[in-house]
Amino acid sequence: METLLSSRRRHYLASVGIFLVAVGFVAGMIGCGNGGGGDGEAEYTAMVAAGEFHTVGLKSSGTVVAVGDNSDGQCDVGDWTDIVQVAAGFVHTVGLNSDGTVVAVGHSGYGQCDVGNWTDIIQVAAGDYHTVGLRSDGTVVAAGMGAELRKWNLGGATS
């Protein structure tokens, strides 16, 4: 029983530590006045997402930054540009491009990063082992564990 409590305590402390890193990360991005695109405007954090042990930030310029555990490449977002939304799963990160395509990095043991052929996406979400995309026509696509549910239609009908 003590081992279980010790394990839970370590997980809790690790979670608190990641949370504090994330708060510092976001506060630093907001407070440091990072230069914008050269037009004199300060860049700001447009969105954040938190995975298990990593945090992702979307800047107003459409670039993405990440901090935390990168053991599976979930923080390898440095070359992402023109992103309008980010999502973070257990150990993967997803980005929605302004053209409706999707990018993903990190662990893809269940295929949760297999989003390279998605188009016409207007919103993304990431679970522990899956990624979901909402298309402009109301249909939903999914990759990873549970992807057989990808034929949803938010209007109630299935296809």
C-alpha cells in the first residue's frame, strides 16, 4: 500500500511540476513581449494545450512552441507555421493549419498521428491515444485508438 501511495505522490508532484512549468511558460510568453512579425506589434499567446507531461503554445504569428517531456518527439513543433489551433494528447501534439490540413508529432503507436491526409478540417482535439478532426460539413474524422468511429456526423445521422 505504501508503494501505491508513494507512486501516486510522485505522479501528483510530477503533475504539479509540469503545471508550474506550463504557467511559467505561458506567463513568460505573454509578459516578455516577444517581437511580432516585424511590424512593431508584440506577439502574444493565442492558445495553449496540455498533454501528459508537455505543454504547447500557439503564438499569434501562427508558430508553435512546446516545453516539457519530449521523449517521443511530442515537442518537435519548432518548424510549424501558419497554425490556427493546437491540441495535445498523452504523448502527441496536433496542429491545425489555416488551409484545413492537420499535422501531428509524437508517439503514434495507435496511429493517432496519422492525420497527413485530412483536409477541410475546422477544429482538432487530441485524447490519450487518438486524434479527432471536425470537418466543415459536420462530419468527424479520427485516427488512433477508436478510429472506427470516424464516420460521425454531428447532425445525428451516420454515414
